[in-house]
Amino acid sequence: MYKPNDLILRTTTSLIAFILLGFAVYLLFAGHNSPGGGFIGGLVTAAAIVLMYMAYGIETVDKVLPINFETLISIGLITAIVTGLGSFLFDVPFLSHTFDYFEFPIFGEVELATAMLFDIGVYFTVVGVTVTIILNIANDQ
Amino acid sequence: MEIIISILAGVLITTGIYNLLQKQFLRIVIGTVLLSHGAHLFILTMGKLKRGQPPILTDGVTDYTDPLPQALILTSIVISFGITSLLLVLAYRTARENNTDNMEELRGTENE
Amino acid sequence: MSNLVVLPIIIPLLAGVIVALFNKKVAVTRTLTKLFSILNLGVAAYLSWIVFTTDSIILETGEWVAPYGIILVADPLASLLVLTTNIVAVACAFYAPHSLSLRQETHYFYAFYFFLITGVSGAFLTGDLFNLFVFFEVLLMASYALIVLGGERIQLRESIKYVLINLFSSILFVTAVAFIYGAVGTVNMAQIAERVQIQGQDGVLTTVAILLFFVFATKAALFPLYYWMPKSYIVPNTVVSALFGALLTKVGIYSILRVFSLIFVHKLELTHETFIWIAGLSMLFGVIGALSTNNIKLIIAYNIIPAIGFILMGLGVFNQDGMSGSVYYLVHDMIIKTALFLIVGVIAYVAGTSDLRKMGGLIHYYPGLGWLLFVAAFVLAGIPPFSGFIGKLLLLQGTLSEYEVVITIIALISSLLILYSVMKIFIRGFWGEKDETGKYEKKSTKGLIGPIVYLLAFSIFLGVGAEWIVPSVESISTYLLDPEIYIESVLKE
């Protein structure tokens, strides 16, 4: 029987995937005023997910991550659009953004911007689109 | 510096066109990728290349980097990323359905 | 208030996403599509009403003042075209459920349909050259998805060529934007126009202008860049063909109209003179193509090319009548091309073939359909009092007042040939003996005829109601001929 020899891939994936995911979250939240952002954060997350698919196989990862990535695209887009539509409530031009500083227990003073909400929408969209495309090709045998 | 980057963009576009004129799908896709890279570098060059200067808009500051080309390129990169992935899926499907990845064999003649 | 401008872009985008969420429940998506299309039509009508009764509305997104931020400009031309787009879109939304297979519908047809509308409205409304590129890509992405919908062999084969040619011209577009940015240091259309005025349209800028023309001409399918268009427009489903025929090429010609009436207007003898010749050649080669084939969908697809030629001709002569003719013809052609594509779709469906040589005697079974085609052909060719006539009259007044006799003759001849090419469908398909073998048993055309009648009603209103419409069109043309109005309204100097 054919037995895959992927010990190194599996071991490193379990390490690297977490580093990638953590870095992706950092990129996402730093994105509104320093290098990073929803797009690149989404790509890094997608890379981590695809790496897990490669190492553990589609069935296993589907069980661990029961996410419908096509729905994720819609959710991301809706988040982004609704953030833009928020400007209608405050009667300012479309896509206007604002920010303020908040005091949090552990993190201390943190800058929160509405641009970040938009970035989160972009993040979900990018993860959804990238993983959907790659899985589409990979599943077609 | 601008001249070097312009030449580099030119080389990228030339190789892109060369690949675009090939018959194999994969080469064509790589050709479009190279072409868009050439175009992106070109935008960057058009905004003047400076290193180590901040992109700011304040009166009285004379030495700054132009932030607009970078914004344009970022948008353009995202778009070309999307189109490249779409093109890859499309080329793959087309090759499977038509049993060929050769452009010469994909001529439609039934309506002529 | 100014946020109203963004609604025709945001509503279809939101609708597309919502429809994608309910993808599996076809009944829900159909209803939602119709509701959102009508809502969007209402918003577009309200926007045009405000723009025509008061003034252009400018939206500076994110409170970034022009020329630094991205701006959306709802001026009379843009809002008129957005309104027309939505008129066409509503017809397609009602036609689609009866024409598409269930598999195509659940393959996100409605979502991509809305994204297409988003891109088209955005391209009309934007006041920024780079943003125009972005909206072009949005509508092209949607069109790539729509053209392969169904995934048949011939569709995949033609769509890869379609994608490649559009991708190539998009890359040229980016390069042209880079050149413009290098030459004048801005991508805001009003500011480009202002700076080109100040520093003069020298050789570099004229070259960039021609490069931009090349890009838009590829999208608009003008001679000699139309070769990719006819075949890729006939492979997808009829609704998709109708949307493409009505909207995609028109966005290209709209961009030419905008750029060459606002920015590059200082070397008329070089650019606009060439346009007249290109327009003439487009008309000739387009009708030759239409006459050469027996495929009914291909006949209509080829007829797009001379129409674009007519619109470019009006821009080429660049006077009051010519420009009014172009704008009028643009609106007329968007509506009538959709109607024709939809009619031809019904014919191909009831006859079971799109080959004219295998048809005949359809009038005995479908008299209503036959007369609809007859009227549509008259509207297209410009028989008075229909809308094609008013458009062509204005255009020819424009050319004759500039003593462009050759192009006038070409335009008249090609109008006749256009009439012949569409009448050929009527003569060969509908005339003839009643087929007794039962080859065409009566098929239900329920739901397919309504949208066509609705579009033709608009078309006839455009022609009969010319008294009311022509003054507004003439005000648009005055507005286009004076770039200062646009520049001042955007930059507020």
C-alpha cells in the first residue's frame, strides 16, 4: 500500500500555520495606518489554510474548518459595503472614515478606526475568493 | 534610477508580449502576468523614484515621496491578481473540455 | 445629498451579494433580482431628474476634496446613460428566468448580472481616469464570469480569446494612465483637462491620447479592432448577449466621448479627423459582416459595429448637431440592441436553430413575434418617426454642416444595408409556406415577449417623443462642447 511520506510537511505545517495565522491577524489590524491591510492579511490566511489542506488532506481540514468559503465571500462583501453605507447615517460623503483612541484593560491605549471595519470585510472576501479558486482546481481530478 | 526601472519595465513587457504570442495556454498566462508587472513598474517610475522620504502633504515640505502611484499600483495589483487566478481556472477548464492547450486548435470555423 | 450619486453603484453591488447568499433558492433570487432592478431604476430616474432640473452632483468620497480624492460626477450625460442602463437591466431581469436553464441560474447568474450593472454605472459616473479603469475591470470580471456561464465547449473556446484581448487592452489602459500621470501629474479627469489646456496638447499628450483611443476602441469594437467581438458575443445565453451588446461596447464608446470631448480637444485636425474615417470604415465592415452570415445572432452582433461607428462619427465632426446625434444615438442604440438580441433569442428558441437557411414560415405560428422584429428593424435602421431616424438626422446634419460628404454617403448606404440585414431575418425566417410536417410545434413564449414590448415602447417613445427629448440632448451636447463647465463644477474654482 502507498503510504505518503510527509512527516516533515505535517510537522512544520502545524507550526507554520499558526505563525501565519497570527501574522495575518497582526497585518489585518495594523493595516489602516501602517504596512498591511485586509488584502495582504487575507492572502496570508489563505496561504495558511491552503498549506493545511496540502498537509492533512481535504477531508480532515473540512472537518476541522467547517466553513463554506463561498458564503465567506458574500459575508465579507456585505461587511465592506455596509461600512461604506454607514456614512449615510451620519450624513457625510460615502466612505468617509474616522478614528479615535480607546483605553483597553490589557492593551492600553489603542487606536480604532472605521477603516478597519472595511478592512475586515476585504479580509473575509480575499480569504473566500482565494481558497475557493484553489480548491476548485484542486478538487477537480 | 528612473532609466533603469524604465528599461526593466520595457524588458518585462517585451518578454510578456513574446509569451503572449505563444500557442500554449500556460505561456500565455505567464505572458499576461509579466505584462501587468511591466505596467505596474511603469506607473511607479512615472511618480519619480525616491527612497527614504515620507509621503506627506504639508505646506513647506519639498522632499517627499508621491503616494499616489503606490495607491494606483496596489489597486492594479489586486485586480491583476484576480484576473490571473480567473484566467488560470478558465485556461484549465478550456484545456480539459477541448482536450488541447494549443491556441491553433481552438479556431472556431462552424459559423463561417 | 451628494451620496445619491453612489446609490446606482451600491444598490446593484449589495443586491449582487445578497442574491449570491440565496443562490440555492432560485425562486427567492428571481424575485429579489426583479425587486432590486426596479428599485435601482427608480433611483437612477430620480438621480437623472435632479441632475436635469438642477445641476450636476459631485460626490467627493471619504471627504477627500477633488482633485486629491476619488470623485463621482453625476452630470447630465452620465446620469442619462445610467438611467438607460437600468431600463435595459430591468428588461433583462424579467427575461432571464424564462431563458436561462436552472443550472445557469444557480451558477450565480444573478449575482454577476448585478456586478455587471455595478461596473457599468460606475464607469459612467466616475470622474477619475484610474477609477474608470477600476470600474472597467469590475464589469469585465463580471462579463468573464457571464460568458462562460454554462461551460459549454464552444463557450470556453471563445471566452479565453475574449478574456485575453480585454486583459491586454486593460494593461495598455494602465500604461496610458501611467503616461498621463507622468505628463500632467494627476489622474482626475477635470484636472487633466485643465492642465492639458494650460500646457498645451503637445506630441507626447497626443500620443497618449491615441493610445487611450486604442484601448477604448478595443472595448468598443471599432474598426480595425472589432474582430474579437461578434463571435464571443453569440456564444453565451441570449440574456448575456443582450447585456453585452447593450452595455459593454457602449461603455467603451462613452469613454471615448468623455475623454475626447473633455481632455484632448486641442488637436482636432489630428484626432477627430481620424475618427471620421475610422467611423466610416466601422460602418462598412460592420454591415459587410452582418450581410455575410446566416446566423441570426451573428447578424445582430455585427450590427453593433456600425452603431458604434455612427456614434463616433458625431464625435468626429464635433459640432452641436453631431454631438447631440451621438448622445441620442447612444441611448437609442442601447435600448434597441437589447430588444433585438432578445427577439433573436426568442426566434432561435422557437425555431430550434439560429441558422436562417433552416427556418421559414414562422409567421404562421408566431405572428406577434414577427411584427415585433419588423418594428425593431425599422427602429434600428431609422425609418421615420422611430428613434433611429432622429439620431441619424442629427448626425447627418452635423456631418453636412462640416461638408463631410463622403462619410454622409457611407452612413446612408450602411443604414440601408443595416435595414436589409435585419429584414433578411424577417424575410427568410418568417415568410414562406406553412410548415405542415410539424417541425415547429407551438412553443410557449410566456414571459419572453413582455420585456421586448417594454423595450420597444421606450424606443418608440424616444422617436415619437423627440419633441421633449431633443432639447435635453442638445443641452448635453452644449455641455460637452464646453469643457470649462465640467472643470469648474468639479474643481469649484
